[in-house]
Amino acid sequence: RYVVDKTTSTSDTASPRLAATRIDSTDFVVDGLSQDSDSAAVVARLGRPDSVSVEDNPYDTGMKLPTWHYRALEVNFITTTVQSFEIIGPEVPTARGVRVGDTVERLRAAYGEPDSHDDDDWSYADSKQELHEIAFTIRNGRIAKVFIGTVLD
């Protein structure tokens, strides 16, 4: 289901091609999919989801927010377009090769210092688009989850 970049190291040291730079549009691609992807593109790339959940949009009465659940990835939609991705397993790397389970040192080597963080959450903001970010949830010094996309507001 997932295309894994075999050239990406999963060690705690970053390769030279992972030099820390500001995030840009290329950082918002997950397993060949972007936020411009529709549900048909997601099915073509990842197959049918293992399960689907639907929540009410708290900011738009009557609007539903479907989430497609895969083993290592959750794809969140607004109507039929991808709104965000949540990487929950090590099988799916970020565009810079960082994976769930990697250390904070590996994260820092690939992305640099976060725009904001506390002990458990490190966020990198897209300077070109408001509410567009990559956020890493940290547990015991390791990445536990990665959010990539637009924050609902």
C-alpha cells in the first residue's frame, strides 16, 4: 500500500540531502499525495481504507469531515479533497525521510529548530500559507505521530 523511498535512511543521523531548510510545498507531499489530491487519487495510490470515520465540522454547520484510516496513515478530507495527513506508523516517511519512531535529534537534523514547541509538540509553519503546518508529536524523545496539512480554524 505504501511506497517507501529505499534511499532514505532511518538512522538517527541525517544524510547530506536532508539539510534543514524552511518547509515549502514539497514538504506537504505524503506517499505521492498532496492536499490537492481527491478521494479517487487516494484510492488509486493507497487502495481502499481499512476503515472510515466521519465527524461534524465544528466550524461549518452541516459539513462532515471524513477520515480514512490505513495501518500507518490517516487521510483527513474536507468534502472529497485531502485536508491533512496524520502519519501514525514508521512505514510512511515525511518528504524529508523522517519517520514515526525517529529521535528528536533526527527530526532536528532534517527540519532544524521548530517555529514553536513544547515538550510534546514541535510545529513547523509554512510561511506562505496561514494554518499550513507540519507538527510532530514527541513521546519519550521519539516521534509518535506527524500531522501534515492545514489546521482547521
